[in-house]
Amino acid sequence: MELRLTVNGEERTAEVDPRALLIEAVRDDFGLTGSHIGCLTGDCGACTMEVNGRIVKSCLELAVSAQGADIVTIEGIADNGQLTPLQEAFWSEYGFQCGYCLPGMLFAARDLLAHNAAPTEHDIRYAINGNLCRCTGYHRIVQAIAAAAEATPEHA
Amino acid sequence: MIKGSFEYHAPVSLDETAELISSLEGETSMISGGTWVVPEMTHGVRRPKHVVDLRRAGLGGVTRANGSLVIGTTATYADVLDADGDAQVEALKAMAVGVTGGAQIHNQGTLGGSACYANPGSDVPGALVGLDATMRLARGEARRDLPAADFFGEAFRTVLEPGELLTAIVVPASSARSGYYKFKLSESSWPIATACCVVDGDRSVMRLALGGVSPRPVLVEVAVGAADPDAVSEAVRSTEFEQWTDALAAGSYRKKIAHVVARRAYLAAAR
């Protein structure tokens, strides 16, 4: 089937199999491999992206289900290659090691900060409860998100 | 890529959906949020001949009708959390907040899908029975309503007939207060036992349902005028029900803790 999407602001089309998951179409048919495939059960969150303004786990959705949707992938969150304050905070606070969970963590954190400019540690931990990380023990991720909130005065 | 092959259908209205699924032959899977059906297909647990995607069928959204809350089958947990709520909806919101999997699952998972999946160890069935919700069903041109308490059959089974679908869940208007409590083993655990309790202005129990402890939700009979946690505990202890065991917990354990879970739900409602 022909799948039409707006991907990171650009209208794109691709021929996709109805059996393809959204994450598979984004990686294989649209060539954006920054979003990762982890568990394919909806547990790990590595495939998280934004669809029509809401973050979703893109392994839980058929690609054809997203027909016409406006999608933001991890490649689309930084303007012109300039890291966002959130990405900078993950970098400076060592908020990742292997980086596999990172795209999903960034989307979960971005979603939190869009709704809550001054999150508590509990808020942060709740916000990332759908994203698994096997390297950091989460501590540095929580620190990174807290640092990003503090570094973004327009959110305060 | 999902293995095997299926025909994909994306009907664009309730009438078209009802007509379509009553005419399909062979195993049919319905996608509401997709959070169970899609991974089950990915992992080969489910191999349908037809996939009916409800997302364009106009069955989403949370609306008010005569004060009642009408939750479309494809309305998500996030939609419920965003809805204006009267007192009775508090338990439903408390339930939605506690659904595991992050904002992503709140944005994707649907109450209707969860009800139809009817996993005994899940939040939605017990909450709907506790709130005395009505399930709106359609099959071809026929429409019928069922109380949630009559909707759940054996584990992972509802009383939906072949070719029939859930179109909406109606939570009745009420000024009563409600409370929800879930006991789970860890942040990412499925519920071990849940309780949903509705109380009147005098903090007397009007309705109490347990989830997770039995293949289907258990409606607990509580003495008229019971207005303290001990009476709630006693009512749960003296209720007989078939036990539910899965990989997370034994039925005997769930039964043992059910009264504590119920009293916490009561305290949440009566606070």
C-alpha cells in the first residue's frame, strides 16, 4: 500500500507492506534509523516517536494505520543539527552509555518537559517508566532531565 | 514484519465496521489501540486472516450524554485523563494514571480494547464493573447494551458474539465518589489485585468490584450502610470466587490480599 506521511516536516510517500510495523517503515522505507527496535512488545520504548503530536511506541502500530499522520522522529528534534538543551543535558550529564534507549528517552523527557516545566524527581521517574535502559541505572538519565528543565528558563 | 498474511481493513464509520465484521470469514483481529493485538501478531501468537483497524471508524473520543461519560471504543487512557470528570470518574482517572508503560501507552492503549481483551490481570474490567458501566454493542444493524458485569466471560473472553463489536463504554452520571486501588509487584508489573469502590455522601459503600483476583471481575456484596474499612474487608473475606493464577501471582495470594486492596480503594473513595 502507498503510505503518505509527513516526516519531520517533509511530505513523504513509500510503498509499504500492510504487515510492516510503523518502526519498520520509518527505518526501512523512509531510511530514518535513529529510532531503534528493541523488544517489539511495547515494553522497552526504544522505538518511541511522535505521531500527530503524541508520543507512541511505534512497534505497536501498523505502518498503514498511520496513513496521513504527521510524524517526528529522533532525527527531527534538533534544528539544523543544533542539539536541543535536552540533548545537551543528556550529553553533559552522561545520560546514556550505549545509546540504544536514547531516542526513546529523549522523546519521553521532551514530552514531560512540554507538559511540566519544573518536574520533581518523582515526575521524571514516572515520565520515563515506559522506557527501559540497561546501562545507566536511570540515575544519570534522571539527572539529565532535571538539568534540562533547569537550563530551559522559558519553561520555568 | 508480521509473518503470515492478512487482509487489512480500515472502515470509516460504525455502520461500515459493523457490516464488515459480520460478513468476514476466518479469524479476525480488531485493532483499537493495538498495544496487545499488534505485538501478538508480531510474535506469531495471533495469526488472523483479517485485521480490522478501528482507528478511522469514528469510535474515538470521550463525550457527555445526559451527564454520563461516553467513552468511544478507541478512546485512549490519555483521552480519559483529559476529560472533564465528575466525582464518579475519579476512579477511572486514578486507574488510567496507574496504567503501566509510560505516556506512550496512555496515548495508544484504549479502554475499549482492554475490555475486549479481557485479561483477568488488567485494570479496565474491574474498574468498569465497579463503576457500573454499560457496554454498547453492535452487530450488523443490531444494537444492544449490556452491563459491564455481564460483559466478561472466561479469562480473555467476553460475551461478544461472532461479528459483534464494542462501540462505546458508558459510565453513568453520578455525584457519588469513587476510588481505585491497584496492587502490583513493580512499576512495570501488571496488576495483581485491583479494587474499585463507589461511596455515597455518607461514605457508605454503594458498589465494590475486585479485579485481578478471578477470571472475571468480582462484584462484592456489601451490607447496606457499611461505612468503614473493616466492613469492607469483612465483605471481601466472605465473598466466594473462582481464583485466578498467572505467571505473576498465585490465586491464593491474590485472594489473601484482596480485602486489603479493597479497603484501600474504599479509603480512596471516602477520603
